[in-house]
Amino acid sequence: MILISPAKSLANPQDIAFAPQQMPFFEQETAQIVKKMQKLKPPTLKELMQLSDALTQLNYQRYQQWNTENIACPALFYFKGDVYQGLDAETLNEKQLNYAATNLRILSGLYGIMRPFDAMKAYRLEMGTTISVGKAKNLYQFWQAKITKRLQEEMNVQNATFGVNLASQEYAKVLDFKQIKQPFVSPVFKQYKNGVYKIISFSAKRARGLMARFILENELKNIADLQAFNAENYRYSAEMSKSLQPVFLQD
């Protein structure tokens, strides 16, 4: 099971060649959050999400037009950004896309957790946004038990022996990994800069997408198989790695 984060930027629906294949897992929960977001006036939305005037108006309209002009597209192809540029889903073949449909999941502040071909509407709502929903004080409280239970069920059905956490810290911490029976590996990607190896945000995001693609292309069966990852001159560092935290370096 592969976990990735969503992205802030979205594709133009007219440019997406694929159609959604199913509805997301948590339709009622999403509708509850959308209803909450629709009540927010632009000034409140701007302050809450730290948006520019243009992005405030865009996202205000997205929520107001949720059931009318907001077009649904498959999640994997709707998101853009560094992770999705690295993954480059449009160039995956049919076999790889079928594997992704079963083994790749996208965490989301609005949808909870999505499959690649779930119908997703245009939105922006980061998991770390401070918004209460029902009795939950924030989205982490709202989603944690639901997403963790759903993920465990999915992994049991697939007989998955391990997972690969390629989500950002903001999104990964919504899961209670202690409640999931299978171990999760969290790869770390570092670049050489000013004499040391360090994590550089945009490069690490792209690398997480590259790693996701590597897994989809090779259908890995064992945690150790991750060590063969070498896209864009990354190499595994046994010296820096821990058992569930393999480190990959790019010179």
C-alpha cells in the first residue's frame, strides 16, 4: 500500500483524458465539510487558509458551485504539483494503472482517503487547516479513526504485508499507525548542498512521486526491494538508513 499527499494545484478538467470510476469512500463526511466551508465568507476563508485575493475567490466559488459547475475528475489525474510531476501518472500503462487502483491511496483534508480513480471535485483544504467539524476540533480529529480503519480494511483485503508512507508529515500524522497491523516504511530523500546532505522540500516532494512510480512499475513484494530505487541519480544509503526509514541520497 502506497500513501501520498494531495497537491494545491489542479489540472484543467478539459485536459484530463480519464473519467472517474467510482465515488470516494466518505461521501457523507465530505458533504458535511463542504456544507461547513460553504458558510464561510471570503474574508474568513482568506484568513483561515492564508490565501491571496484571487485564490480566495476561486475557492469560494468552488464551494458555492459544488453541486452545479464543479466538475468531478479522477483524483490521481486532477492533482498537479511536485509529487505528481514525479509520478507522471499520464504515462503509466494499463497494467500499472490497475496496480495503482489497488495499491495507491491519496490522503485528503476534504475526502479523507481516495483511490486513484475516485471522483474528485476541485477544492483546496489542507489537513492542517484549523476548522472544526461536528464535535471534532480539527480535521485530524475528524478523520483519524475513519481513515485508519478504512486503510486497515483495505490492506487486509489485499493481503498487504507492508505499506510505504510517501505522504508529507502534515498528512501522514492523520493516521494512527500504531493501530495498523502491517509496518509502514517512510523513505527519506536528501540532496547534497553546501557540504552536507539535507532534505530540500520541493526536491523531496518530487522524489516521493518518483518512488511511488518506481513501486507501481515494479510491483514490489518486499521492503528491501525499495533499496533498488535509483531514479534521477538517487541512491540508497545503508549508513544513514534505519529499518523503517530508508534514506536515499542525490549528489
